Amino acid sequence: MTTYDPLRDYLKTQTRDEFSLTFDEIEEMLDFALPRASHRASWWDVTRAPEEKMPQRIAIIDGGYDATRLADGSGVKFRRSGLRKKWR
């Protein structure tokens, strides 16, 4: 069991293809404050440096999603793995 298992479990229950969570929502789910590094986009990006086995990235992958930090820095956008980008 890792400290990020609640995030993984939450992601596994989702039926939405895309959604966002604020850092506060994630911290409430995990029951601890995220490290300062979590505000960097690279901390969440599961495609960046895949050889680095970071527990938050493993939880996201195991939950069936990809993650990117929101451009405004307020949280994280989750997108179901394997979806094609939609052209708008």
C-alpha cells in the first residue's frame, strides 16, 4: 500500500473521460499535504521520465488515467488513458 492508493482507487471508480481536481481536493482525498514539487507540471506527467517510479504517477497509471497540471496552476486534469484527442 502506498500513500497515493486513495487517488488510484478514486480514479478507478470514475466514469468520466476527463475531469479536473484542485490540489485541495487531492489533499483531502489523500489526507496529507502534497509536496511543493506537486505544483510543477512534470511531477504529474506520466509520460515524462517513465523510468522514474514516482508513487503518484504509478497511482495515476494504475487508476487508468493520464494527468497534467492545469495551466493556471490550480490543480490537475485527469484524462482516461488511451483516448484520442478531440478536435474542437
